[in-house]
Amino acid sequence: MAPASPPAQREPTDVVINARLLHACALALALAAGAPAPARAQEPAWADAIVAIVEGEPITLRELELACRLHPAYHDLPRGDSRERQEFRRAILHEGVEKGELGLIAQKVLIHKAREAKVELTSSDEERLNLEIARMAERQPGGIDGLRDALRRIDVPYEYFVERKRSNLHITKLLLTNVSREIFITPTEIRHQYETRRAEFERPGEVRLRQIVLYLDPLEDAMSLRHLPADLRKRIRDKEWDARAFAAELRAKLDAGELAFEHAQRTYSMGLVVDREEVIPAHGLHQAGLFPPVPSRVGSMAVGELSEVVETSGSVRPGPVRALHLLLLVDRQERGVLPLEEVQERLELELKEEVWEKRRDAFIKKARADAHVLVFLPAPGN
């Protein structure tokens, strides 16, 4: 028989909310590789004792222990009934150990309220639950058997794990049923948020560029030429390569829309610039490895513009090389702050979520305050 439980006490009413409500259960799987199961001989002698009663329903130490084992951090604490584990259990019972996590007492209160309100899980909800578990099992070697084995390693019954997931879904449904999402955010509120967080929306400015590089005197044995079409390699080998004529012909096809720039770049560009979109800081064109006069030409181009043939005498391979370039300015973003129009929807959604979270917190706080709760879990060290 378990020793007498400590005197009951009324539980404080402050709680911390789990914003996702489907919290650290999945983290248990990270411990699957080599996490030893806690030895039952090291558990407190009062393992079957009641640690709290919520609206007449008990929470046992065994249930509390299982909830703790779903947290990886718990397994790093000294074994048995150490003070560290006592403090961890108390946190899991009262407020949770992660940001936004619900303690077991608050969870029990909400499950009781869901039953009172006749909020039930439907067949569709059960399908969602089964799908979520199936997806978790897919990430485990061995599928569902692997999931069971991962839980077995931390001494958590698969049935308990599933029931915890079901309870989380039940709580979520209660909150969505009782906490209104009808929220209107005024334009003034959105603008105020925008001005307050203006630094967050600064952009450094950048240029997105594609270029086709054609050497005037390509080397037949250069590694960078091996991807070229066979007929082009033959022309180079037979000394029939006329870079300027080829560049003019290629530009005409690009300008007429007969050939996509990306395809032409992938097929004909020589050197290192093959099928690549270069992203360059808007203020750093002259420091980006582009050879004159490419930087100045890019600086004067409009978005979507195809350049004329540009000749350089820099190097895009070891040693000096003369080359012809066809440039396409994909995009240009000037340095500055994103306009309100581009972030307005995001800000509105964030503000609505903040309002809903406050409503949710108030709902749970009131439910917790109205509930009859007795706590028997001893303070750490007792």
C-alpha cells in the first residue's frame, strides 16, 4: 500500500499555455537511439499515489512520470527520485517546462470542460490523429513498429502516447469551438506595427543577373567546354569558331523569343557561368568579380532587359582571356525598406494571432480558476 499522501492544497490559478498544444510528444523519438528505459526499482515507493485531483479525476504519479519521459531533457537528469527529477515533475504538473506548454492539471481541466460542453472528436478528427501518427511512424526505421520501439526505449506505452495525442486534439477542438477567431485589425493598427518594426523590413538591395559567356579563343581541352554541343566543339577544334558571329546570331534568337535565356546559358555558356543566376549586392557590382564594362552596363539595364554583346578582357578561367557576354537582368531590388503593401498581409495575420492567443489564454485561465483542483505532490526535497 502506498504511504499516505501529503496534505492537499489548492493549486495556484496561473498557467502557461501551449501555443501548439501538440507539444513535446514527438521529441521522445529523438531518444530512441540508445536511451535506456528507467529502472522501475528506482521509482519512488509511492509511484501509484495520486499527485492531484482535478474535478474528481485523479492524476497519478505514474501518469506524471510518463508525461515527463516524453521530454528528452528528463532523461539527462539523475536517475531515481532525485531532486532534479522532483522539480521537473512538479513543473510538468503545474505549468510545463517549455515555452507555451500546458501543465497536466490545465490539460485535465480543459478535457473536463470539453466533456461538459459535449465537444467530441469526430471520425474526421480520428482520421487526422491516425494520419499524424502514421507520418511520425514514417520517420522511424521500421514504420509503426519502429515508433513503438522508440517509445519502448524510454518506457512509454504506445497506447499512452496515442492517448496524449488524442487529448491534445480534443483540447484544440475545444479552444477552436469556444475562442472566437472573428478578429478585425484596423489599418491604423497595421501601420503602427509597420512603423514600430520598420528596421525588420529593411532590405540590403540586390541584383539578379544571368549571363552567357563566349570565349573569343576557347581552349579545346578546357574542362569548362565539355558540356558544349558536339557541333560547337567540332567548330572550335577545326578552328572555325567565330565568337562574334555566334554571339550576334544567339542574341537575335534570344531577342526574338526563339530561345529561352536559361536554356541558351545552360547549353552554350563557357567557363564557370553555366546555368546560374548570380545574386549580387546592389552596391557591390564593381566588387563582384564582374569584368569591365559589365558592372556599368548592368547598372544601366532595366529589369528583363537583354544586353547587346559586351566584350571584356578580364578572366573567367585561369589566365587572361577575352570573352563576349550576353547579359539578362532578372531582377533589381534597391536598398531600402519594404513598402507596407508588401508586408501588410503578414502583419495583419500576426496581429490577429496575437489577439486570438490573448483570448485563448483568458479562456484557459478562467477555466482553471473555476475548476476544483487538489494537489498532493510533495514539494521537491520532501
